[in-house]
Amino acid sequence: MNQLLSNAGLRSVVVSIALLSASIVAFATAHKGVFFLADTGNNRVLKIDADGLSVGSLYASVSSLSALVTVDRKTGIVTPLVGNLKGPHGLQFVARTEEDEDSQDD
């Protein structure tokens, strides 16, 4: 399968299929932050703390995979990060800065 994924056309198809069923996408705008993800089938909103992110990296909630995924923008490979969701729908990224962390210490 990895040989097939090296084909640029197939990579585009993989990304297109995943993103067609994506409820929403979010880009990391900082190295640290929090993702808020609506898991509608479980009637909850998940708060996912993240660190060590690449600014500009792409994340999506994908109903067909029941997962929060990251999409490698160079290769098109979709990697699940949080699975076993029931109806992932909304996704938002809130950046955290050093100032945010300093204010929590007060």
C-alpha cells in the first residue's frame, strides 16, 4: 500500500475522500494549544491539549472514520489521532501562548 501512496494522484484521492466526509478542518496556528471536538453521538465536547505541533498542520474531524485525524499536507496521508468517536462534527483549535501559561500560575 505504501508504494501506491507514493503516487501523487492516489494521495490526492485519499485526501479528497477523507476531507469530503470531514465535518470541519482546523489548522494549528501555534506550537501549543487546545482542540475542542464535538462528539455528537456521545453528547460531549472533548478538550484535547496538544503540544509540539507544527504551525500550519492540518487536522480534521472525519465522520466516516469516526476520528480526529491529521493530514500530512505533503504526502496526503491521513493519520487518526483520536478514534472511537460517534459522530465527530465540529473542531476548533485555540492557540496557547507563554502569556496564557503565565496567567494560569497566578
